[in-house]
Amino acid sequence: MKIAKACPKCSLRKIYVIRRGKHRCASCQYEWNPQSLPLRLTRREWIKILRWFLRGLSSQAISHETGINRWRVLRALAKVRITISRDIPEVFSGTIEIDETYIGGQWKNKRKSQRTQQAKRGRGTLKTPVFGILCRGGKVWAQVVPDVEAKTLMPLIRRRIKRGSVICSDTWKSYTGIAAKGYVHRLVEHGKGEYADKHGNHINGLEGFWGYLKRRLAAKGGIRRKKLPLYLAEYVWRYNHRELGLQKQVDKILKLLYKHKNLKFSG
């Protein structure tokens, strides 16, 4: 029986249903079960892991609570973070806040050589820059960026925000020219002690998310820079679905795991 689905290995769409509901690719002969979950964990095991993961437990604590080997738990959590990083909000519209922040260890924990080489905080620091977009009354999106120059940020703004939207930002030079791209641009002058004007223009929502993100990352006790994008994606997802109950969050992640179960680990 031929079905119209793509092979997860070679992407060919000539697929057949074979024994016990498995699918086989007519080209590369790869076989898979579309109803299975990744890493050979049962649905019940995934639910146990996800419940404790969403409560904020460490991999060691999750292993203790579930009785599942810690290395399997670590791989499962990496798979979850990779998967939810694909659950990206649609293009934003309406009143939007944009801002950038810097992620890194606490100043007092830096080596002396590092403290002499960089600014303590803000623009000019050697910490990792992160750019974020928040829709008032909606969701947030954030991404690790190589720098906070206009050549980096402007394409992200144009890709993620619908033209005609109202964009609120501070007076960082990289945001100059937003109005010329088809947006209504409202400025908040933090340098003058202004955090909201009389018209309600501010970026306090995004500032609140940065605070939430940094508290969560600090609780981890340090994250390697190459892993930061996955942890950033995790806390963006948690923030965007904070109104859902625990079981609904579990169900949503399970659906994403079924959908993206063939995503490969990057390292």
C-alpha cells in the first residue's frame, strides 16, 4: 500500500506500509514506525521525564525519580530542547518590543584576566549577545546573535515582524532606520532615565523576560556557550506556554516529539 509521506532519511515521497504498521522507503529501504517516540523510550517513560523536566528538576534528580538511567535522561532532555527549539512563534504584528541583552557568568566569578579585558556589563562586554522580540499580550522570540550591529539585527526584525507594526525600542544606534523599513518606530530613552513615556511606549515586557531568563540560567550554575541556544529555546518555550497547565505542556511536547522525532543531535 503506497502512502503520500516523505522518508525521514532521504525525503523521497514513495513510501509503503508494511508489517505491523511500519513504513518503508521505496528508494533507500529505510524502515520506521511513525507512531513511535525517539530514543526507544516508551510513552509512559517520556511522560515521567517531561513531568519532572517541566518542574525544573536536574537530570540526576529526574533519573532518581523515574528510575531511568541518567545518560538516557540526558539524551532525552537534549532531544526535548532540540525539538522545542523548532516550535517558533509566527510572524509578530501589532505593538512589538525589541531589545538585546548579554548572557554570561557573574562578574565576581570571572578570572582576573577576563575582568581586565572587558567591560563589566552592557554593550562592549565579551558576554554572549542575545536579541529578543516580544509581542504585547502575546509571545516572545529570542536568538543568540554574533553581535548587535544593524547588519545583524535588521534582517531579523524584517523576518520576524510584519510591516506596519509599532516597534518600541531604546535608542541603540542599530535600530536607526526601522521607520524607513515600513514600521512605526517609538523610542524609549533609557539614557535619560525614561522607561515608559506618556503614550505607553516601553520595553518593560521584554526587560521582564530577560530577568526571568537570567534567573533560570543562573540556577543552572553555568552553561557552556555552545549549549546556550538550546537552553534559550527552552526558556522561550516555557515563557510562551506559561499559562498552560502541566499536563497540557506535556501533551504539547509529546506532539512535537512525534512530529520532529528524526531531528539529529548537533553535538
